[in-house]
Amino acid sequence: MESFRCKGLSKSFDGVRAIADLDIEFPSSEITSIIGPNGAGKTTLINLLTGFVRPDVGRCFLGEHDITRLAPDRIARLGVARTFQDLKLILQVPVLDNMMLARPHQAGETLIGALLRIGVAKEEMRNRDEAIRLLRLVGLEEKATDLAGELSYGQQKLLTLACCLATEAQILLLDEPVAGVHPDMADKILDLMRTLRDEGKLILFIEHDISAVRRIADHVIVLDHGKVRAQGPPREVLERPEIMEAYLA
Amino acid sequence: MPEASVLEVKNLVSGYGKREVLKGVSINVASIEILAIIGHNGAGKTTLLKAIFGLIPIWEGELSLNGGTMRSPNPIEMLAHGVAYVPQGNRVFTELTVRENLEMGGVTLRSKASLTEGIERAVDMFPALKLKLHRTAGTLSGGEKQMLALSNALVLSPRLLLLDEPSLGLAPRLVSEALMRIKQISTDSRTAVLIVEQKVREVLKIADRVCVLRNGRVSFSGPSKDLVDETKLREVYL
């Protein structure tokens, strides 16, 4: 897998420094958790890495590709997918259609492809099968024809995860994947993340549920005021008294 | 003497399209009481709040506020009756400043003086916001947005607060702080609170009573202290 890193990354909003000169290389085929107090810059970092926010200074790299100034869809096509805290599903269309839209490189999405429709039907069938398989994986197969807006928040969260998987990205950036989810379902999501890691994906996730971080993270990065305060294996980082005091107490 | 009910819901049936989600839910919330609603994803917790606030129609059943029956409630009517709703996912106007958001929270207030008073009372509860009144809400952290969403609801001094997962997106340290703040709001302002929360152990610490929803029906209802025992909690919730 290509390395995924940022160098000298900084971003301010309204004069307030959200990310301050960050140099991070995310370990390949591992689960990295970003933790930190509210306002530490966690979501901003994901926004910068995925092109949703442009940095003031610094660069983001996927292998040798400089992806700093690329639009989010270009970065997604290079294999970096993400979820959002506020989910961003298309609520007025069925669950299955949300999944179908997430599939990459569809023949019918170009003008010529849409007009000629060569191979489009077969591809749609394949995409549908894959979408159903992924919905089954997150326990939403029975909801395939329901409108996304009719799902509960927890179910919508599972759907965003399934959409993320439908992109076939190798790098997944997940913003609080188990927040607001019943413990049984949270267990399933964490197991799924572990399976995806074992299949070779790099997973970066923001999470406030420290028990979830302890369970599945290989590497923990503690952000505070836009800077890395600590990083390393969870059993080391999460035992440090200053981390406990500042964040977990 | 028991406190009078602010909200009484009897055999409520509601859903989306043709899909029935709530299959006869009955609950009541007394003034200065916190009632927690817990349950699996898809059990109908958010749907219950939406139906009470009039965001989706009530198909069957009765809903009374302060003893008066509400035939087909709508959000404007509910606001006028002192009910405020804070939906999931820290919904704020990201392009507006914190102060402008709070002004939107008090949009139904008629005089400037009562708006100013309402805003001051709301930010007194969350001093961190007081320092950021001129910041664009979109640049706040997730936790600050959640505080703002809650403050927006407080501008109107509601008699009943409907809260959908207020701890979502908050760092561990802030979760118990936010819930204690809700307890304080309930006690100090004599506000009844109906709160949906997935952080069950934390919400049990502030709730007077708890109601477990399962597949659109109430499967357990009783004092919170009955669920402090881990075995009982696992039995009814996990």
C-alpha cells in the first residue's frame, strides 16, 4: 500500500489555529485512532487529508502523489474514502441507491457511457449485488428499499460506513464510527474495522469512546490545540497520566 | 403529592410512509423530571421525539401537554406551548455567528428585551460560548456546536425539553459535564426533560425514570435506580 502522510500542515479559522504544523505518517495496514478534546482539530485534520478544506500551509501525500490541492472527488478516486459526523447521506432516496451512487468508475457516469449504455446494465447488476453484499455486512440488507431518511441515526451511520466500503478505497477515514450506536452494533462495527485492517486497508478513525480505541487501535495519536501531544500503541499512550488528566478524566 | 404531567402520550402510533415505527407507545413526563428513553438503533426513540414535536404525523393515540389535548401537533404550536427540541447531530446554522444562531433560537420572542434576556440566560449555562459569540458556528468544534444547539433551545425558557443524544460527539470529559448541566437546567429552570441517549450508564445518573423502547413498544419503564444494577441493565437493554 502507498504511504499516507502530511507534512507541515497548518490551518486557521477566524484567526484561531486549528491545525499547527503537523507532520504525521499514518502506518499502512493498521488502525490509527485520533483522540483529543473537542476543538483539538481532529475533524479538521480529516477535512484537510480529504480535500474538503485547503490548508494554509503544508502538504498531504498519498505515496508520491501530492494530493494537497486536489478536489475531494479526485482524492476519493485515488482510494481515500471518508465518513462524516453529520453523515451526508441522500435522505430522500432509498438505501440501495445511496450505495449505488458510491460505487466508483461507473460506465454510465460519463456522457458517452450514459448515451450508449454499453455494458451499463451488466455493471449496474454487479454493483447492485456488491451493494447488497455490503448492506448484509453491516446488517442493513432488509432496509435496502427504505428511504435513507427513514433509518434511525445508528442505521444511517452503518449506511455511511457501507457507502465508504462501496468506494473500494484502500484508505478509510471514519469520523466517530460508533458514536450514537447501540453497544451490540458498535461491537459489529469494530469487528468489521478489524477485518478490513486484516484485509490490508489503512483505517484512520476519530473516536471519543476510549474502550473502542483500546479494543481495536494499533496506534493512537492524541491531538490537542492542533498539535500531536502523544502517539504510540494504545497501551502506552492511554496510560499516561497527563493524557488521562487532559482528556479522559 | 405527585407532580402534574407536562407531557402525556397514550398509545402513540406513528411512522414514515406506510412503515409503522411506533406501535402504541405510552409515556408521561412530570414537571422537573428527567425521563430517559433508551433502546437499540431503530427501536423508535428519535421517531418518538419527532412525533411529539409534530415533525411527523401521529397516526393513532393521544398527546396532551399540560393537561390539554393536542390534536395534530406541529412544531410552531409546540414551541408556543413551551416545548423545545434539540435534534441529533448538533444542528446549527454553520454560516451564522454564535450570536445569530441564538437569535434564531429566540425567533418567536416578540420583544428585543426578552430576546436579549433569553440569550444571556442560555449562554450563562455555557460560558465557553460567551467568549465566542462572534465566531462563525461552522468553525466551532463538535462539542461547542452541541452546546450551541442546546443553548438555542434554552433561549425560549422551555417547560419541556426534547433532547436527542446530546452527548453525541462530546469528549469523555465533557459527556458527564453536559449531562450534569442538563440536570441543572431541569432543576434550576423547572424544566421537564425527555432525553434519548445511547450513553446509558451516564444518563441513568441524571434521569429520574427510564423507559426502554424495543421495536416500537415500551419494553421496560421504571425508576432509573432500578437499572443501576448491571445484571438488570443487561437484561432490559443489552
